[in-house]
Amino acid sequence: MNSMNWLRRLYPKTLIARVVVLLAMISVSFLGYNVARLGWSLFHWQAHIWAMSYWTDHHPDPEIPDDQKHLIFVMIDHYEHGKGEAAAQRNLEWCRKFRKISDRYRDDYDNCFRYTWFYPFDHHNDAIMEELSHMAYQGYGEIEMHWHLGAKSGISKENYAEKIQEAIAWYQQFGAMITVDTPPKTAFAYVAGNWDLDASRPGGKGHGLTNQIQVLKEQGCYADFTFSTIGTPTQPSKVNSIYYAEDDPNLPKSYDTGIDVVVGKPIKDKLLIFQGPISITWNGGLEYGAVENDPRFRPERIPKWIDANIHVHGRPEWVFVKIYSHGAQSKEVVLAHDMQWMLKCLKAECSRRDITLHFMTAREAYNVVKAAEEGITGDPEDYRDYTIGKYRNMVETVTLAPERIPAPGASVVAESSQLQHTRKVAHVTLPTVIEATVSRHHDPHLLRD
Ligand SMILES: [Zn+2]
């Protein structure tokens, strides 16, 4: 009874006091809920790996007004339709829908929205590659390497270089990963299957290739686009960065930290790690740069992507945003609605903040990074092909099925029966093809195929 008495004495006497106490209780619960959510989020997303870098590694560059900024927007895809004819049909449908979206949303230089398909070598579907090559020729994007190195792949540290060469040869049949430079160069970007780069899955769960970064670099890989992989042990401790990883061929996860790309300090012999944005809000909301079934796109995510402020140190006016998807598995979401919504909101946000928007592929963004590193200033639009030239399939048709008729005015002649090795391909000068590609994008009849 005594305890009830003191409680009763504490009970507020006036209405105002009661309201104040109620509001205080609501605030404390709200705060408690959000602090708990933040705690859960930090645990779930394995913050012990990355939080230190996230909160302490701030770029020393001064804040730049938005109207001086150029945003280089890159969307990459772990493009996994699978094997066989049904997969090829799904891909045709996917590409048909994508072309419509891409044609509709243009950057500040009237480039259509460009995609980068990281096509898995283990899926090995010739029909899909042929169609993607055709997409590249039409200016819709570029093909790069993805590969799930399972335990059954028979790949070891000793034979990995040889296996990568076999993979490159297969992609190059389709005009991918080989440049139009004279002499042609082998170049490719990489996304690690199962997020497993450089044997970063602990406890023998991954492929165990501790020399992977070194071999990739030696075989022509210009950059890795796997990260972020937040929430998995493969996530590097370094975040929101473009940096170089130095491989220790005997140790796993050599990309955990590295050397930032800095203006005036070019590095040639190390693999570039090109990261996407990460941000966490005080109440535990986490952003990690994916647009797919989960997480879905939301407009409020765009400022977080831009303000992650990923750039080459010393060139803060060129900001890079790399978003990833699994577009085959998420096609209902990505193609039916979210991709268009994302592009619409992105364009609106850039025009509201007066930021110049550029849609680029992985290769083009890399070239802009290298231009920044060499001290180039001005408009990044001019450096899309700065160090690595266009891939062959962007300027030549690789195969020519009956329905694939070149656009009027495109002086490209190509003939192929079945073997890509024996195809006859006429080389054309770049400006002609670029013009032809652009003019086709303006042709409404070709958009509704
Ligand atoms: Zn994958």
C-alpha cells in the first residue's frame, strides 16, 4: 500500500503537467526504439568491419558547390539469366524492355541510359552474349566479367591465369573485352561471384584463390566493381572510396584496405577497386547502393548516393555513383517500375541541385577516374574513352541474324554464318558509327521493336 502511495504522489496534478509527462514518455520510447534499431543494424550489417572507416576516413577535399559538380552515374548488373534457350528468350524480353527505358531517359549530354552487364562466364550462354553484343553496338551498354567460382570449377591458384584466359577468349568472340585500339587491348572489369574476391570468405567457404587480384590485374582486368558487400565478411573495411588494392598472393582479402586514387599520383600496377555508396542514418537505416527486389528503389535514397561523395582525392567536383542490381532475378521490379522511377528521380534531383549528370558504363567511369588521377580538369564527358578504348562490339556488329538490320546510314557491313571466327567484319571509323548510333536512338520506329 505504501508503494502505491508514493506513486500516487508522483502522478501529475494539472492537465499541462500530465501532457508534458506523456510527451516525455513518447519521446523516450521513440529514442529507445531508434537506438535499438541502430544497434541491430550495426550488428546485422557487420559494422565491426567497416564502421571505423565510415566514421573516420573523411576526404580532405573542400566542400564544392553543387553547380560545379558532375555526377557520373553507373549501373552494373550481376546479369544471371541462366543457361539454355528459355534463358535466351528471357534475355530478349529483358533487353526489349530495357531499350525502351534507356531511350526515354537521357543525361545532360543526351546520352541514353547506359548499362553494364557483368555476364557470368559459368552461365556461358552464346545466344545471350550475342544479343548483349548487339545491345552494345546500339549504344545501350557494355559487357564485363562476372564468374561464380564454385568448388567444382576445378580452378586453383596454379591454373587460374590459364582459366581466365579461356574465359576472356570466349567473351572476345562476341567483341567484348577487346578494344578497337591499334593494336587491340584486352581489358575487362570484374565482379566476384558470391562476393568472393581474393578468397575473402572465411573458413574455407570460398574458392581460396589468394592470388586472385594479382592474376586479374596481369590478365587485363582494369578494375573490380564487386563492393559494397556489406553484411558479409567479404566487405572491405574501406568504404565510399576508389582505391588501389595491392595483392599479397599468399593472404586472403588483400583489398581490405588500399591506396586512395589521388590527383597527380598515377598508379599503374595495382588493381583499382571501384566502390558503390554506403551510408547509415542515426536510426539504423542503411543504404548500400542496390536496386532490386530487396532493397526496392525509394526517392530518398538518391541524395544518400550523391552525398556519399565518392571521388578521386583532389577532384571533388567529379562525383561517382555506382549502383548494382541482379536485373534478371529482379526484372519485375527493375524493369516494370523501379528503374524508370530511379532515373526520373535522379534527373530531377540533379536538375534541382544543378549538378551535371552523365550516364556512363564501368569502362567509361574508369577512364574518367584515370583522367582525374592525371590531373585533368573540366568536363568528364570528354574522357569516356581516355585510357581504354571502346570495345570492338560497340563499333562492329558481331553476328547478323536476319532481324538485325543495320540502321540506315550506318556504314557497317557484317556477315556471319555460324562461326564467329570466320566472320567478315568491316571496320568503320568511330565518328561515323557514333553518329549512326545516336541517330538510331532518335528514330521512333526502331524503339518499338
Ligand atoms: Zn552472381
